[in-house]
Amino acid sequence: MQIKFLYLVLAVMTIFILGAKEADADCLSGRYGGPCAVWDNETCRRVCKEEGRSSGHCSPSLK
């Protein structure tokens, strides 16, 4: 019973932490309209840096 509770607490904490990091990292791009795919990630990064985002991470839409 205690192990199940521990797994539940760890799962909730993981989801909370990942959700918080996602909210900080993702922002709507003003110019980029395509998907940020693995094979085209450099284009996403370049456009987002040109928009003034220091991390180079942005999204064409917020889902």
C-alpha cells in the first residue's frame, strides 16, 4: 500500500514539474507557421531567436 502511494506522489510531482517547464518554455511565434518537427528544429530555433527569444524555443500554436 505504501509503495502505491509513493508511486502516485512521484507521478503527480513529475506531471506538475513537466507542466510547469512546458509553460515556461513554449511561446507563440509571430512569424513561424509550420510544425516544429525533429528534422526541421533548426528553422524553429532560428526564427524564434530572430523574434528575441533567447532560448530559441517557440511554437506555431499553443495547444
